Amino acid sequence: MTQLPEPRDIAPRLATGAFILNSGLTLWRADEETAASVHGTATTAYPFLSALPAEQFTRLLAAAEIAVGGALLAPFVPTRLAGVALTGFAGGLVGLYLRLPGMRRPGSLRPTQSGLPLAKDVWMLGIGIGFLGARRRADGRRCPCPGFLRGR
């Protein structure tokens, strides 16, 4: 039997899923100039990505966004599994924010005006981490809190 998401998980799954899916569908149709720009930004933060051609990287990124967005929107995908995908994806975006020059104020995590579009992605990381705590009890109901909060 498929467990549907908890009612409290529906809104964040819809919001993040629709946002990421839209981004992936848009990126899927990227032209060469857009692909070069996206790839250039990514390789600045993650130099190992320079081994991939810009068009291939952009297609892979778009496919990953479509997969993560789809997993979040699909009610049959367990929330914890969707949380793993979202946490990994958002972790990469937060990594971009932390590694790209000019995104943060000197000596601070606070964003510059240029860093604001990436800094805001921390909300997706928080939602993903929250989904990782979506445990089930033996009776199939959601645990009210993690074990360490219950004194285990």
C-alpha cells in the first residue's frame, strides 16, 4: 500500500517541486549562450565540471531538476526519499553560493545583492532536511519528533 504524504508535507512538496520542475523544463530548452553561462558559473564553483561540455552539462542539470521536481510532486514517492533528492540538489546550490566570489559579504555568510538569488536557495535545503525526518512508527503513523528529542 502506498503511503500518501502527510498533510503538513504537501505544501512544501508542491512549492519546491513546482519551482524546481519549472527550472528544469526551462533549462532543458536552453540555447548555447545560456548553456555556456550556466556551465561557466558551475565550473567556477566546482572546477571538475569543466570536463563536461556546456551543452551536456546543462542537459544533465535540467534532467536532474526535472527528476527532483517530479519526485517532490509525485504523491507516491515517499517524503524521505523526496527529501534525500531535495537535500542533495539544494546542497549543491548552497555550495554555489558559498564558493562563488562576490556572493557573500567579506567575512560573513550574509549575501551581497548579487548573492541574493543563490542565498535564497537555503530554504530548499531546510525543507529537504526537514523531509529527512519523516519517519514512520511501527503502526505506520508519522513520528511526532526524532528519537533524540524523545530521550532515546
